[in-house]
Amino acid sequence: MNMQPQKDFSPLLNSDIPLYMQVYTYYKALITSGKLAPNAKLPSIRSCSATLSVSRTTAEAAYFQLCADGYIVSKPQSGYYVTDLYFRPYGKKQSAPTQKAQPIRYDFSSLSADRESFDFELWRRYVKSALRQDARMLSYGEVQGEYDLRLAVAQYIAEKRNVVCTAENIVIGAGVQSLLHILCAMLGNEHKIAFRDREFSQGMAVFRDHGFQITEDKSKADILYISPSHVNRHGDVLPTAARVALLKSAAEQGTLLIEDDYDNEFAYTGRPAPALQGLDGGQHVVYLGTFSRLLLPSIRLSFMVLPDKMLARYREIAALYNQTASKAEQIALCQFIRDGHLASQIRKVRRLYEQKTADLANAVQEVLSEQAKQVVRTGFTVRATLRSPFCAAALIRAAAQKGVALRAADTEDGCMLLLSCSGVQTADFHRALSIVKEIISG
């Protein structure tokens, strides 16, 4: 199914909201209503641009936002396709499955935030304050991101993550994926890139779409994408000595490092390992960070720190990419940081999730004492290696049938559960794990 929009698409003509958000809302409505089914192909960016009489940049920004929010996915050398994440049956009765799965009641796979981790009322005050700046709200945001926010971010990451930069080095965007599109345009496609963590499929898709060759042989790559604070699905952290060795090797081979500092706030129990970018002096590392994990997943604010030598190229293409992050949220976050609330938020969230992770680990040891031979805490996650012969895929399917969402991986030591504490209430840990125990015990 290839849904083409009507040429007289009225919302683009009568609404005063930004054009890219109108395109985004249009396709989102088609997807959530079921009119665009899972795996349906969207029009190409060029076709969407021509049909709706908008610029390619506008169409591209809308598609980037749809990708970032999980409504569509980009497939290499093919185009954009609807995911099944938000699919609801539309207009047809679905044949009943042989065994009806229960709704998910306990989600150990979720990256959602705990309700107690965020002060909604405080954030609302900052957003309302931003919206009262009438004159500022009448104009489009700065393409690179609001200057005062970039200045606040530069000061903050210099203090907390030893990142070496000024506001001029920072580019703001709605999610890391949208920033990677800009980075790919800067670099050109004559490159081989390697990923230390092959789980980052969304990032890999961006580079494939831009013609990069993805290789597993890191010695042949001239770009290396790494998340030192979350090296793999297990949440392992790259030690400082290994970071220094990596920088030395990259300098000798002329490799560009892209450092995604994902989960750095939660990847340690003692003193944090310094960012690669700071150890390098800010010369040869592109640094990526996000506030979604600290605040709320729905607040799509991320940033990219470019080395000085890449700024000239960025300025050449900057005007081709509209700012995708909300201007009001940028203004709100800037003051939020300046008033010291981000630092307080980090302390609050770390305390909350440290306690929740400890409680979850204890619950695993109590409930799965006979089934789990190893239980380890890392950040948001509890890793439990099972004695069960279940493979990961079978265990995930069986748990979903019982209303429990799991992440699991097959390892040499057996099936490993990767349990996130954020999406399940502490009071429900034992009840949810008892269901898992029943499945494993057969």
C-alpha cells in the first residue's frame, strides 16, 4: 500500500502551525487511524514535497520527526515504511488468534520514565513562562538551536562531562537521529563506519540511507560510532584507560569518533569516567547527548557538539535543515538549567532509579532464586542469567502472552534477562516476576 496525499490537502493551506508539523500530523493521523497499515511505503521525500507543494527540507523534517517518534522507519536504498508500533485495526475485523495475548501489564522492556521521576508542575511553569514571551514566539527558532540554550548546555556539559566547547560548537535537534542526518550531510557518503554496539539500529539506518558503508571490521573504518557509557545491551561502561587507548588508536589511524554519551548519568556508581571528547580536547570527536532520559521521553531535545574544524562545513549546509526541536521547550529548558533544576533532577532521578534497581535485583534473587544463576545491576537495568533452556525469543513471546514485556538475549552462559526498572512500579516487581517464574518452570 502506497498512500499518496491529496494535492488539495487543506490543512497545509489553512493552518498557521509550522508546515513540517502539519505534514507530520497528517501522516501520523493516517498511521494511527490504520489508513496506513504496517509496512506501507510512504511517498519519497521528493514526491511528498512536490505533491504537497512544500520544500524538500520541510518534507524531510516531517519524516525525520516521524522516524524519531517511531511511526515510520527508513529502509536502506528503499524508502520510508510504516512500523507496527502504533497500529490499531481499522475498518476490518481481525481474525482471532489461537491464543489471545493479554494486554501488557508489566513492562520490563520499556524506556519510559517512572511517574515519580519528574516534577510535571515545575516543568509546566517553565513552559508557560516561555510561551509568555510573545515576541519571541512569533518567529522561527534559530536553525542551530536557541543561542541561550546552547550557551547553558555548553557550560553545563563542560562542568559535568568535561566537554570542551562553546555555544558555537553546539547544534540542537529533536532527538539524536535528526542530528545524525545533519552530520551525514556534512561528512559526505564516501566513508566506512563501524559501530561498537550493533543494537543501535536507528542510527545505523541513518548512515545506510546516506550511502555510508557499515563494516564490522573496525580497522577498515574511518568513522567509529561508540557509546562509552553504555557500550552494549548489558550497559557496560568503557573504563578511562580504554578510552585513552581508543583515542590514541583513532589519532594514529585518522579515525573520526562519534561519541554518543547515552546513559552517562546512570552508568556508574562512583566517579564517572570522563567523556572522550574532553580527553581529546574537543578536536577529533563529535559528541552527542540528550535530555530525554533525564527529563521525559516526550521532551525531544538532544544536542551535537562539533569540533572546530567541522564548523565551516556545518555553516555551509545549516540553512538546508529546519530546526526540529520545539522553540518553547528550548527556552524552558534553558531557564530550567540556569536555575539549577537540571542538576537537581539528575540527583533525584539517580536516587530513584538506584533504589528501584536495587529493589528489582532483590526481587529477582528472591523470586527467581532457583532459575537465575547470576544477577547484576547496571544503570536502569538488572541482568539475570537463567538456568532455563528457554531461548530469548521464546521467553519473550511466552511472557507477552501472560502480559509481561521482557528484553532478553542469548549468551554463551544461557538466556539473559535484561530487566528495566523504570516501566514497572516497585510494588509490582514480585507479582510480575512470579509470572516469569511460572513460564520458566513450565
